[in-house]
Amino acid sequence: MLATLKNAFKIKELREKILFTFAMLVVIRIGSQLPVPGVNGEYFRSWFASQSDGAFSFFDAITGGSFINMSILALNISPYITSSIIIQLLTIAIPKLEEMQRDGEDGRKKISAITRYVTVGLALIQSTAMSIAFGRQGYLINYNALNVICAIATLTAGSAFLMWVGEQITEKGVGNGISIVLVINIISRLPEDLKNLFEQFVFGKAPATAVLAAVIILAIIVGMVVLVIILNDGVRRIPVQYANKVQGRKMVGGQTSNIPLKVNTAGVIPVIFAQSLMQLPIMISSFVGYSGTGVWSEILKYLNSSYWCNISQLKYSIGLLAYIVLIIFFAYFYTSITFNPLMIADNMKKQGGFIPGIRPGTPTSDYLNKVLNYIVFVGAIGLTVIAILPYFFSGIFNASVSFGGTSLIIIVSVILETMKQMESMMLVRNYKGFLEK
């Protein structure tokens, strides 16, 4: 790996891309420490520490601590992620957007521009809600119109700036800009989480107990990473044969190809959707300062991941079962709107392609649907296992960390994709790649 990195830095273009990406990440980490003008940072940290639910823990993790610091980058790229998902869903429902998506590079540029505008709009809405709701509770040193407007403008500008940084990394850096920004935020929280685990299970314990605890923690982390890699790289390849045909005086066709169907077709989206849906009532209650009493308080506990797998309060683990159902549902839902077997079958038929043993047209579409439903279920189960394991250990052993299965899926997926991109850059120049043994 070190030799490969050395070779990579010998390539001027690749070296400049790596250094540019590193410089942008440094800027992001500096920005995450700069507070919003007029904010009472001590109050907000105290408020965050008093929250018994995990609704904001993942949000703080993906912002790299910017949220708990209430920095100018507190919203981070969450508005952009939400905007991208919304536009992707609307592409299926709105014919005009679907037409843009099919228009090639020009269409993609238009969709990117729309995504940017929606991002700024969402950031404005979120920053307004946070500034007003938290401001009334002491978030702002002086709660007045000027300070509220200043906080709204700063938070919105910070989110827009991060979106721009992500696009610059994609264009001038190593690629996957938005994803890399998200990953560096999550990774920045890992040292503190590992420190907490060490202090809780290793430090001050008997030598044998400490060693055993360290080995178990390491085995769990490595095992989850391996499972994520297997899930991320799992592909079912459907063979496709193209019939021979005559063009002029030449015989063309007769080629063999395949349709790669990923086991985890929807990626991390089902987990994000499920988490958002479960945590939305908790976050709204926190924003309005409502602690909840009676029936509503009980409902919030069922939705609260901090109560799941807790032996003394097992009844609240029903919420975990609802979470699992949501993950599986969204895995099928998201796959159904991003993968169209009927369109693929029609395109294959027009190009003279067919799946061996399957008739072209509707039978091909039905076959792809059947295979897809099977592998989506396998992928959803794997995704569910990765997502709920941290809740299990947190409930049983009180091993509370800010990162979980969702964070690991994001980190591993982005790192693998970035390595593959750099591999392709190096192979063009006849260098050994990152993935070569």
C-alpha cells in the first residue's frame, strides 16, 4: 500500500488531485470549529448532553461534531443529501425530470442545478427552524430578530459552501466529493468513540479481562467491516447473448454480456429513510421543547433507539422490530423506483439481446423481477444485520458510540469506490493499482 501511494504521488496530475482533496478536507475541519456569531455554545452543548435519545447522535456524527459545536457548518451536507433523494424520487413521478435524466450530460447538468436550488431552500428552512426553536430556549445569547437572521444566513451559507466544496473535490480532486465530505466527518468522530470504548471496557480492568474486551471489540469492528465489504461487492450477473445480424457485408453481434444486479441495490438509503422516519417525532419534540407525558412519552420511548435491547425495558424493543420492517420495505421501495426491469427488457429486445433460456419481452422482465426480488431480500437482511448490531451492543453492554452500521456502510462504500477510481487513473498510466495484490 505504501509503495502504491509512493507511485501515485509520482504522477503529477494524481498528486495534485490528492493534495487538493486534502486541502479541502482541512478547510472543512477548520470550519467545523468556527461558531455561529451570537450563539451560546455552552448552552447548546449542555442541552445536547441532556438528550437521552439518540435522535441527534447520528446527525452529529455525519456532521463531524459541527452540530454539537453549533459551528457555521452545523447543517453540513444533510440538506444536499435530502435534496438529492427528493429529486431522485421526483424523477420517477415528474415526466419533465425523467426526460432531463435521459438527455445525457446536458440533462444531468440541469438536474444538478435544480438539486442545488432545492438544497439551499432546505438549508434555509432547517436553519430557520433551528434558529427560532433553539433561540427561544437560550441557544442565542440575545434572542432578537438581528441575531436570528444572522444565524439563519450563516447556517444556510455554510451548507451551500460545503456543497460547493464537494463539487470542487469531484471536479478537481479524486472524485466522489459529497461522499468524501460525509466520510471525513464520520471518521473525525471515531477516535473519541474508540476512546470511550477503551475507558468503558478496557481501562482499569484486570489484565485478562482488558485483553479479552479489546479482542472482542476489535473482532466485532473487523467483522462488521468485512460484512459491509461483502454486502457492497455482492453482485448477481445475469448473462445476456446478442443475436447475429448482417449490416452491409459484415456479420455483427453474437457477443456475450451480462446485467450486474447488486445485492445491496439501494445502498444505505433504506437505513437513512427508516432512521429519519423513526426519529422525526423525537426531533420535533426536542425542537419545540416538549418532553412528552403520558401516552406520547411512551410512544417516543418505543421510537427511541436508546431504549432498544435494554434488558430492563424489553417492551420498548418493539420499536426495533418496526425499524427492521421499515428497512426491508424501503429496500424494496427504493429499488423499485431506481431499477426498471421492463425498460431493460425492452432495450435488450431492440438491440437483439436475450437471456439464454428466457424469451425476450415480458418473460425477460418477469425473470428480472423474480431475480431482483430475491437478491433485494438477501441484501435487505444483510443491511438490517449491520444496522441493528450497534443497537444490540448498546442495549446489552451500554456500549454507546456515535457511529453505527450506517456509518460503517458509508465509510467502506466510499473508500472502496474512491480506491477504484484512483485505480483506473493509475492503470491509464501503466502503474500498479491500489486493488492489485
